[in-house]
Amino acid sequence: MSQTKAQLVEGLNIDTSAPADALVINSSGNVGIGTSPDSTLELAAGPPRLKLTRNTTASTGNDFGRIVFENSVGTILSRIDCESTSGNTQSALTFSNGGSERLRIDTSGRLLVGTSSLIDSSTASTFQIANVSGPRLAIGRNDTSVTDGNLMGAIDFYGNDSNGTYQQCARILAEADATHSTSDKPTRLTLHTTEFGVSGVQERVRITSNGLIGINENNPGHYIDMNIGSTDVGIKMTSSDAGAYIQFADNATSGELSVGAEGSNLVAKVSGSERLRIDSSGRLLVGTTTEGVSGGDQFTISATGHSGMTIRSGTSNRGAIYFSDGTSGNAEYRGYIEYDQTDDYMRFGTGGAQRVRIDSSGNVGINNSSPGSYNSDGRNLVVGSGSGGQGLSIASGTSNYGTIYFADGTSGDALYRGAVLYNHGSDFMRLDTAAGERMRIDSSGNVGIGSGSNIQLTASGRKTLALNGNSENAISFSHSDTLAAFFYTSSTEFRMQSEISVPLVFRPNNSEGMRLDTSGRLLVGKSSSSKNARIVAEGNSDNAASSAEVYLQRGTDTPPDGSDLATIHFADNTGAAGADIRGRRDGGTWSGSSKPGRLVFSTTANGASSPTERMRIRSDGFVNAGGYLGTAYHRFNGINASGGDNIFVVSGYQNSGGTNQDSIVVFASADSAVPSSATSILRVYRHASNQRSINAAGSINASGNDYAEYMTKAGNFTLAKGDVCGINSEGKLTNVFADAISFVVKSTDPSYVGGDSWHKTVGAEPGGYDDDRTEEEIAAAKVVYEEALEAARQLVDRIAFSGQVPVNVTGAAPGQYIVPVTTADGGITGGAKNEADLTLAEYMQAVGKVIAIEDDGRAKIIVKVA
């Protein structure tokens, strides 16, 4: 339409100076302003603007303008309104669909969805949603191949810095917790916050797809897993009234089980009733809220009926109550009550040692641990340990009796058929049998033997048992008027003599302890022997069925260092010894709690007249034998053996079969070369002429998987087992990629290691044959030597040259090659490449071929030296 024609349209005013396309209506009815239209209405300008102006003053609720979307029959489907919210000055932009408002942006810029009224009047609530069924916000990932860790959606929170830059300060993430499939969408939620003084958000809470919650723990294994780091308190619950509790229940719990705080007390309740508390003073109260008597109130048990405590142990274990006044040594059990379930005995201890034992038969031992070992008729109460002075005291009044009664009934004189009585008023001892006095010893030591209580121990009726001859005395024992034996004393001897062929038997406590038999053998602890020995001993004083013990003692309690405590000589009838065994003091401190001693074994050589020491067992348990004695370790020396001489044989045959059945043969070395003094299980020296150390008839098996050699490092750096490293032009190990001319991998589990000569830089180990320093000086020198040896070891490392080695590369597959690659800082690591993708240079530099993947994901390779 031309300008002239446009001016003919009523109400349409186009400036005659406007361009020809200021308004265009084409044949299709499309309208263009500033352009030829392709659409129903098209505007073009730089930039184009569309302005809707209300030409009258608006009241609240009036529209300032509206855009309507209708169908072909005039039905309004959707519309956009600019609605007055306060007269002619404020408005809201609303979006309607299906005849109802769906979205609104109010005059404060708040976005309202599903409501035209504010849910929260605060201008800070910029996004508000309402729905009759409860509003939902849906965030969807448009992807059909979701795998573990993929982001499903996020809500990020930003803060605005003073320079206008936004910085993330918190976020909520939904991520796939495993690969998604149809109807199976395992997803986790994580909450992230920014710590004070730290930039960047960090995960704080995780809810896994199976409902496990981790707080500062990204791999929860329980419904709530909390990592509180160095903080001592992880959860705090505070109640506004008396009591704060946690309740517990399983599928069989009836009532309530709760644990919590009441004031400063820790309380446990069952079905609302308190059962246990630890009060503010740390006292444990069971069944009561009131502690026991002071001094015994740390643990109180109460019940309305019978009350008690059960300690249930294993059938072969012990239950105990210990009384302690310290945290180490026997201060942890100065007093105790203990029950042994294996042997069914109870024992009581004081001063850190057992004092009373009641065995399974009810026998009581006071300072005796085996009352049942004694005579069956006298072991109900056993007093004493069987060593040193022991006794039983009965404390009575100064004018009263102290009494032991022997009863066989509970009435009449059956209560005291036998008795031992001491009268403190007159200081006499009396023995009763058959309920009557039979013997009395008065205060002067006179002995009366008789019947009844009329025994006279004083005045003319005194009955005294005494033997007092001028020069000789004897008590004889006869059988049918025939002399059998007698005791005899004179000024020159005291004799016990048997006139018949019977042994001389000693029976303390009505139990045989020793006898001299008719062959002159001294038998201790047994009644007969067929051995041609002068002395035969069996058992000991504590247990006849136990081992025999013989004590040989020196006559002083402070023997000098090196002096003999006792000696057993092996000699002829002239007393000349061919061998002896000696017990000697072995240095150290000799006191009540320290008795350092050694055993010395000596023999007399052919042509010699006295024994020479051949072997010793030191106080520290070390055995020295041969020609070099006194070392603080086990040692077996040849006697001035030459190189190649046989000095030690371990054999599997007895006295026939030949040397080819020997298991191990050790020969003298006589070579100055020494193996590495670094820590090991075995050091083997070498033969002086052929340099051999070990000849083996069979294979030598080792549990390791690679052969390695020590190499010197070019700098101070650390290699982990399985690390890839380089070799520089000096033949030294390097961790700098640019310095490497070849690449290797550190050994992980070597069977054999070569190049073990780095120790030579620190010299010989102290304590050799020519080292004449004291043991203390050698020990101090070894400390310095070990420090120097460790410093030298830090300068080398073991490198695999063949075999199987796990290399610190993950993500590889069997059949690939491990190729050295440079790290971002110029270091060296490894990467996996397929054989088909290798260049020749990469193949030549490769450190090995992957044959398997370890459980931890690392590649296991066959070593290839580049």
C-alpha cells in the first residue's frame, strides 16, 4: 500500500516522510512494520519495540494491556495481562491458560505459580508456588543412558561479593547412585555448604539410594553414619524440660527402651521405669536412684526382693572382681575374688597374690593353691604354701583356752571326742582322745602321758619323759623280744640302726618323704628303685607327682660376679675331674629380685689334667659353644677351623647311610668378604677360593614374584612399590621424566635381590672377632652403625628386572602395555596402551605387559626392561 493510499484509511496516520515499508499489509493479510512480513504481524527496527498504552487512568484491578490467544471460533485459550495492583502506578504481569491465572510476576518482582495471592509477604520470597494437592517442583535429566555419578539435577545457592561477582556458597545435588534402567532409577541426594574461611562448597550430608545417611561421610554403611573428625561431640540433644532421651525398639520390643539424660545423670529406662543410671559423680546405680554407703557407692544394686550380681564366664575361662590402686603391674589387681570355670575353684587375693583357694570339692587352702593335693582325710583346710615358715594362730584371752576340737557328732561328747587345748591361765598344752585328757605339757616343758584329767605334772607325782645318761643313751625297738632297731647316742655319734633287713623310712606328716633302703640307696619321694644309683629322687615337696627338684646353694646371698654358685663334678675315685657343670653368677645386679646366672659346661681334653670350658648358657638365654664364648647371641664355633673345614652338620640319619643323607652341612669360611649387614633373617658368608656361599641339591623356592637389583637414586625422593621411574645418563634412578634415558618399575615382592653392596659405604658392623670393646660399648656402637646404615639405604631402591610386579596404574586391561608418561609437574607415571596403538618408541620404553588386574584395580605386569 502506498503512502497516499494509506492516508485514505480512517484513523491511520503515517508520516509522509516515513519510508515506503513503514507499514505493509501484503496480499496474505500479514502486517509488517518496518519490514515486509512473513508472519501475521512482524516488526523490524533497531531494536524493535511494541508498546501498549492505556489512555485512561487505571484503577486497581484494571488492565494496562492484554495479549489474547484465541482459536478459530473466538475461544480465548491463553492470555497475558498487565494488571493494576495499586491504581495507575503499580502493576503485576499475569499469565492465564484455560480460563485461569497460572503465573504472576508482581510489582516486587516475585514469581507466583498457581496462586494470585502471596504465600509469604516478604520481598525476599521471590519464588512462591501453590497447588490444591500440594505443589511440586520437577527437575528432569533428558537422557536415556544415565550411569553412576551422573547429575540428575541441582539447586545452587550464590552470594554476591562487594564487587558484584556471585560466588557459590551452597548446593543440593541429585546424582545417579548406579546405572539407571527402565523402572530402576537408583539416585542419591547430597547437601553441600561452604565452611567459614574456606572457598568452595563441600559435601556435608548424603542420602544414598537405599536410604543410608552420611554426615561428613560420603560412603555410609549404616542408616546414619557420621564422621565428626577431631570434634569430640557428634550429636547433642537438648530438652526444654527435665529429661532428654533416645528410644530403641525392634520388631519384638514391647513398651519403651530409652537412654538419656536427667539433669547431670545418664539414665536407662524400660517401659518408662528407670532401671540404671550413672549419676553426676560417675556412680553406677542399678534398680535404684540412691547410692550405697560412702566408700562403697561407685556401684549399687537394689531390688525389692533378693538382690545380687552374676558374672558369667566361658566354660574354660574365669570370672573375677579386682581391687586396684594403680594402672600397671600388680597395682591393677592388689586384691581380687576370682572363680575358675575350668577347674571349678574360687580364690581370694591380697597384696597382688593368691591367699585363699576353695577347690571344687570344698577344700580350703590358705596360702596354698592346691589343697586337694593333700591327704584326703586332712585337706578340708590346708594352711601354708609348703615353703618357709607357715602356721596357724588361735588368739584367746589371757586366762582362757585356745582349742581345736575333733567331732563325729552334733551332741554330747561327740562334739569333742578329740581335742588339742592350750590354757593361757596356767600355760599348759593338753591333748584329749575319747573325750578325755591323755597328755599334758606344762609351762616348764614337762610331758605327762596318761589317762584322765588327774595327770600330775608338778610335785611328787610328776611324770616326765626324759633320757639322760652319763655318756651313752639308747631307745630300742623290738619284735617279740627280738631287737629290730635302736637309737643310740654317745659322745662321738648319734646312730639310727636297723638289726633286720628293712629300710630306714622317714615319714613326715604320716607320708613317706625319704628312705635309705637295704642296698644303701637314698630314695627321696619314692619307696623302691631298681637303679644302681646312690640317690634317686621323685616328685617335690609340693607335689609328689611333679618333677624332682635338687637345690645346690652357695653359702652367701651376694656371690661376686663370675663366682660359682654350685658345681657338679664328674671324677674318678681320686677326685680328679674329667668334666664338670657349673652354675655361676653372670654379671648384672644380684638382689632379691635379680639373680643373673649362667651354666658352664667343661670337659678335660686328652693330655690335660683339668676341665676347660666348652659351652655356656648365658643369663639372657643365649648359648655359646666352641672356641668363641661370651657373645650376646646364640653362637656355635669351630675350634680353629680352616677354610672349607666341616664345622656343623644337621643330619636325618642316625649312624649309617653316608654323608649324602645329611640335611645341612656348614663349612668354615675364612674369607674377609661379608654379606650386607642390613636387617634380614639369615646372613651367609662365602668360600675364600671359589666365592660360593650356598650349594643346594634341589631348587631354592621363594614366595616372591620378581627379581630385583639395588640401584642408586639421583636425588632425595621416595618410590612406592609399583611406581614407574626412570634411569638417567649416569645410571641412577630419577623421578624426572626429562632426565630419563630408560624406564623401570620398583619391585613389590622380590624373590631375589642383586646389587646388595650399598652397605659397604658405612664400614664393618661392630661386634666382630677383633672387636675387643665391652658389650655395652658394642651395643652403643651398633646404634650409631644402624643409623648410618639406614641413611645409606635411603640412597638406593630395589628395581624389578624380571618377573611379575603390580604397577601403580589403574584402568588397564590384560594384554595392554604400561608406557611411561610425564606428569603435570614433570614427574613420571605410567599409562596403559593397546599393543596395536603403540609406537616403536613407546614399545621400547614400555616397562611391561599387563597379564592381570589386582583386587585393588592395579595392573599386574610381566616386567620388560626398557
